[in-house]
Amino acid sequence: MEDQEFDPSMTNGIPPDELADFLAWRQRVKGTNISDKTLLATDYLNHFNEIVMLIEMIPDMPDMLEECLIWQPKSYAEHFRDSGFSDKDLAIEAYEHVPSKFKRPFEDTIAQAHQVIRHTLDRIGADIQDGMTDKLRLDCQTSVAMIHRIIQVANGIIHGTAHVMEQAEIDLYLSAGA
């Protein structure tokens, strides 16, 4: 039976040695909360939404920085192992079969998110220590906007849009106001 929703261009750029495996796994994840376009699940992004919510609270409650510092980056598999996601075992297993066309930009984007979050926590920690409340508020807003942008890119990749942020954009953010 022909898949009416599948865009054949999704397989463009998938190496032949990955294609048959990808097509088989697409069928395994069909009907779950795992994208059958990429074999990735958006639930992983909840890990980043958690730190965003904490950072948003810091200007009004600077002691929330302690909560932020407890947050640690988690790999895709670690997130699902620790989650209540209904298809978590399938998500972990499917990740090993994500074509490099999607996995490479996804992992690069996640690495950018971790880099920005680390930098953000250092920056806002310094703002708090220096008593710079206006700078703290601005740094939190700027950082949250950048993290949201990265989450949007990751979400796009999960749904089959393999666009990534340019490292130059991340570097500009990291060097601003340092």
C-alpha cells in the first residue's frame, strides 16, 4: 500500500546502506509519538524546555540559578530512559537507526543548545554576583530567545527539515556582552 503522507524526497541524501533499514524502522514507529519521517521524537525537547522555564524565572528569583545549575545535559537515550514517555524504549532503539541525514544535524543542534546553556548559566551567574539586575534581565531574555531558536531548529529536524543554525550565529551570541 502506497504511503500517501510520505514525501519521497525525504529519502534523498540517505546513503543506500541506510535506506532499507530506515524504511523498515519507519513502519515500526508508525502510529507512535516518534516521527516516521526521521525516527526522532519531539519529547526530547522537553529536556530543554525545562531549563528555559528556569532561566525565565531568574530575573525575578535569582536564587533559581541554583536549580539551573542542577540541570545537566542529557543525551537522547538518557532523556528517554529517565522519562515517562510511553514509547521510550522504542525511541531509544529507533535512535540507533536514524539516518545520518537527520542524525548529524540533530546532534550538532543539540551540541549548540548545550553550549549556549552552559554559556548562559555562566553569564547570568556573573550578573547575579555583580548585582547587575538590568543586565541579568536582558541576558536572560536574550539567552531564552536563542535557546528557543535552537529548539525550533531541532524541532524542524525532527519533523524532516534538516536546516541547522550556522555556527557563526551561535558564536556571535556567545561573544555578545561577554
